Amino acid sequence: MARGDFHRWLYHGQHPNLLARILNRAWALVHATGAVSNFVTLEVRGRKTGRVSSFPLVMAVVDGQRYLVSMLGEEVAWVRNVRAGGGKAVLVHGRREEVYLVDVPTEERAPILKVYLQNAPGARPHVCVDKDAALPEFEKVAALYPVFRVAASSA
């Protein structure tokens, strides 16, 4: 099984299977340590359960702004939970930081998606554009991948 096929198998139907959930928990712990500069753990309250869930993510930094991208699109738990919670979340990267996640309009996403794919090799099998593609290719698919700007919690 090729690496891309394996990653798609882990997230068949845009949802993590049991192995992916176990791996995500392990990666969330690694990301939270802050050992790798662009790895973070996002903590967000569940829209139905009210419990806090953790998600390992790769942060993209563009023009000094921090962004989080959903490699699996709109219908994933953390995206739904962030939106239901009005953008309130916590980032853990060596320390805990209360943040507010702001939806980035589709027309502004392309350069962020490009930087994200350059820094998130695990996301590449899930995003339908090559990491080295020209910006117009990212513009064509920008609506498929939610992007959130990380703002201070007081924003």
C-alpha cells in the first residue's frame, strides 16, 4: 500500500478509523510539547458532548499570521466544534494559549494552503493539489479546505 493510500485509509469517509484515532492521540501529545515548531495541539469543546477534545494539527505561518487548516475539509469534528463554539479554542505548544479562530474567506485561502502543504507532509494525500502547484491551482480548491486565522482570545 502506497503512503498516500495508507493516509486515505486512515481517514476513509473523512473520519479517522480506530488506528487513526490512536495515532492522533499520540501525535497530540507530541505536538503539545512544542518540540517541533509548527506542530500544535488544538483543544476545543465538543458541540454535542461539551467535553474538550484534542486534535494534532500543523500550523501555517504566512506574513507573520498563524493559521490552522482542515486537511479533511468542512465535515470534521474540530471544524464543526470551533464554529459552534464561536471560534473559542486553546492551542497547546509547550504552553497553553487561549485563542480565537477566525474563518478565513475562501478568496484569501490559496497562499495559506500552499504554505500549509509545504509544511504538512501528512496532509498531502488528502489535499487534491500538489504542494508545488501554482497559486491558481490552490485557488480552484480553496473552498474545500477551511482555514482559520489564530487570533488572541480577546479578539
